[in-house]
Amino acid sequence: MTRWVVIFRDQPEMLKIRSDKARRDAHVSYAKAHPELLIGGGIKSDIEADFCGALWVVEAGSRQEVENLIAADPFYVAQYRKYEIFTWGKILEDQTVTL
């Protein structure tokens, strides 16, 4: 399995999507149902700023699997959220290095 990092960049309109409690609850349930999504969360340019995107670390066999995970997420709205996917090595998590 490969570790992938997904960096989402949101348009300002995404804030309305984020404020929809039903959609947010669906997004959280979706994330919990997918253990391949190892960690994720919203990002801000500063503590007091609005969310401007998100970051995920995913363990998957292929880039296509990561893209499928993104596409099915209730928070993914293509016109308001763009993303980049990168492979990712790790260091220190369990004292091993993977590059």
C-alpha cells in the first residue's frame, strides 16, 4: 500500500457547504467508514481565518482509489473544491522510514 496526501483548496462558496450540518454529519460518517483515510481535517491560513481547504493522508493501492474516495465524499463539490494528490513517504511515526 502507498501513502497519499490529498490537499484540497476551497473556493469561498465552500463555506456554505461546510455550514450545512446534515452534509457535515454525512462527511464525518463517511470518513469514519473509510479506514484507508488515516487522518484528515480542515486547514486555515491562520487560527482566526475561515477554512480554506483540507488535508487527508490516505493509504491506498492506487491513485484511482484515492480519487474514488474523494469523489464519493459528501463534502466534495467539484466546482468549489479542487485537489492535488501526492505520494508520501513517512518518518518517525513508528520509528521507520519509508520513502
